Amino acid sequence: MRVEVLSAVFQIREVDAASAPMLCVLLTRPDSATAWSLPGGDIADDETLSTSARRLLAERMDVRDVAHLEQLVVFSDPDRVPTTRTIASTYLGLVPTDAPSAPPGDAAWHGVDRLPDLTFDHAAIIAAARHRLAAKLSYTNIAFALAPARFPMSELSEIYCAALGYAVDTTNLLRILSRRSVIVATGTVGKTGRAGGRPPALYAFADNELRVTDEFATLRPPM
Amino acid sequence: MRVEVLSAVFQIREVDAASAPMLCVLLTRPDSATAWSLPGGDIADDETLSTSARRLLAERMDVRDVAHLEQLVVFSDPDRVPTTRTIASTYLGLVPTDAPSAPPGDAAWHGVDRLPDLTFDHAAIIAAARHRLAAKLSYTNIAFALAPARFPMSELSEIYCAALGYAVDTTNLLRILSRRSVIVATGTVGKTGRAGGRPPALYAFADNELRVTDEFATLRPPM
DNA sequence: TCAAAAGTGTTCGTAGTACACCCATGT
DNA sequence: ACATGGGTGTACTACGAACACTTTTGA
């Protein structure tokens, strides 16, 4: 029985200059296989699953700027890998937009809406990761791990839009995240765009660690 | 390397007649060990982790009425079990109040606020399970797995109170769960209590499967 | 001075909390 | 009748959605 670690690592990237930035996932295709796979590998004897996931991403994918990493469910169907019984402990990883990332030759970032053929149940793992990310965007500060250190609100809005799959109102996003003390104004301003326009104020996330910001939508404790 | 399955199984039980019902967890102490443990064991070759968890609970604990079972995080610290490297895939299980449960001699239900000494990291697993349960009570119909088939609102209120650890307003609970179509009135009425009082209407959960009822507290999709 | 982008303010709806008050039953 | 518990109704609050309007810049 094998135990493997698989990571769905996301980054918001500009796929082409014309269109809006997109949520992308890191995939690898060793030995020029036909289908792409999630990066991962076997756990070592002296490491936890999460350190193993981080090590494998650094060693094999040269990805060292994973700002957030969390466990997804374990995939344990006896037949998920035909050859040997393999239990996959899966992870969601997030890389900020300003982190350099030059994946090796056999790896590449793929827009989540244009995924190629994937091995085994890796498509389901990516779907679970997307779902988890979308859910946590609404009640935690998880976007800190996708955003650059400083950013104008319009850019943050694009990040949310790419991760959620639908437009969000930049105005209200600022109000919500400010009220919850998720983001703070830095006092600095950015550069105005190519076609003129008011220079934007720059914001930053208050924390660099996951924090639940809206714990009880309902049934909150008295007082 | 061993892979074990451990389950934190909860049931709301009347510990003593005088006090309010309490959230209890099923523990076992084989061979009269000093510390108690969560039920579990090794996975078989042809089963998934969840079927393994269900099988082990039925075989060893004679618990067959697990209405809801879901994965918690995997505990993978190399030293969590001193003797052999053991990765624990943990589960949260819920048993309705009206399910018969006569655990075998080496097992017993323990109130979560009066836990005995526990082996290894089992206390942390129970804490994670409680946390998950409390969170899901506020945005899913997960209480279906704790409540009996039919119940007066006062009883459901006690269940929520026991699981959350604080009082909930029965009146508002009815309104919230009705609006979300989590519970429905059955049209029947229960028996009045020992000291008189109006006989309560009986309600039932609309579904017997986990459903997210309040997906987006905020940032909901447009329209 | 005009277009483009950013920021402010206002209105509206709705969900949830708290709590007072009314109803039905056994003793 | 009255105590006991169940149920209904009604403010009140707060948060978020939508959108109009104002401000600041480059061309």
C-alpha cells in the first residue's frame, strides 16, 4: 500500500495580455506522457504530510513561495490507481501573483477552465480544491496567499473574480474586507493606468496566516 | 508505515436524569489500559477509508447507526505514535439520539467536557471533531444526524445547545431552520411533559444527507 | 475638456436577535 | 384557576448588494 501526497497549487496568472487574469493550476507531465498530473510524490519517513508536500513542490517544481497550504480530503478508492493500491492525501496550495515561478520543462500552469486530460482522479482533486478556495474566500482572509504584498483594490477584485468565477463589486469588497480588518490601507498610492485615471490607493492584508473572519453566519453565541 | 483510521463518534446523551443532555464521544479501553482511545483500526485492502471506518465501528463497537460520517484532517506527525510510524486518517461520526447503543464492555460514552486521559493525540482529534461539528451546525443541516426521526423544537434546541456549548433561542431556531427548509412540521403533536404544558408540535429534518444551507455568507454570486 | 479609473455616499432588502405576549394542557 | 411549557408577533440591528455620483489623473 502506497501513500502519496498530491498538491493542487493555484496562482492567478495573466494567460494572455488581452484577457483578464485567470486561476491557474500547476501540472506536470513527466516522460512526455499523454495526460497531465498534479505534482506530488511519496512521503519520507521523518516528515509530516504537509512538509512532504512543500518539499516535493520545491524539489521537483521549483515552487518555493507557497503562501498557504492546507489539507483537502484523502482519496482512498482502492481502484483509483490501477497498478498499485495508492492512497492520496491531497493539498490545496496558493502562490501569490508576485512570486516568481518558472516551472521546469515538464511542468506548466494551466487555466482551470481549460484543463487538459488528467490522470486518474486528478480532475476531481482540482475540483475539490477550487471548491474549498471559493468557500474560504467568503469567510476567511485566504486571499492573502494569492495577492501580492501591496495592491490596488481593482487588482484584488480581479483576484476574487478569477478565483470565484464571477464578478465582484470592488466598492463593496473594500468595505467588507475593511470592516473585518482583513485588509488595511498602506497610505501609498500606485501608478495610474495606460489610459489615464486616478492613481489608486494601495492596500495590504493585515495577516499572512489563515484567519476565520466570519465564523458564525448564524447561531452565534449570545452577547 | 501504518495507516490507521480513527473515528470521533458523537451522540447527544442524558448522562444523568437531572442535568441537560450532553455531547458524548465513544471511547474504548482495550486490555484495561490506563488511557482511553478513539475506536479505529487498520484499513483493509479492498475498502475505502470511510467504509473501513464504518466497518470497524460496527465490528468492534457494535455501532451501526452512524447517520453521518465525514473526514477530518489526517494526523501525520512522525512521532505521534512512539512505537511505529502511524498516519491517522480521522473521521467525525454522528449517531442520532434515538439509535440504540450498547457499547461492549471495554467501551463507553464520555461527556466531552469530562474526558478521561487519552492516548497519543486523540484529545486533539476530538477537539477537531467538535470544532467541525460546531461550524457545520451553523451553515448546514448536519443536525439531522444527531436528532431523532421526529422531535419537538425544545428537544432540537437542547441538541444544538449541547453540541455548541451555549444556549440557543428555540423560537429563532425554528424560524431559521424553517426558512432554509432544513426542518418541516410533521403535523403530529407530542406528549406534554410531566408538569403540564402545551403539547409540542413535532418536526422532522427534510433531508437525511448533508446539505449546505447557507453557502455564501458574503460575496454571493450576482443576481 | 474629456475619457478613464478610483473612491464616496445612499438606498434598499433581508436575515438574525431579543423579547414580549398569547395559547394549550395537566393538576 | 394557575403553573408550565409551547408558539406567535414585533421591534431592532446589522450587514451586504446595487448603483448613482464625485474625484483625480493623463491625453
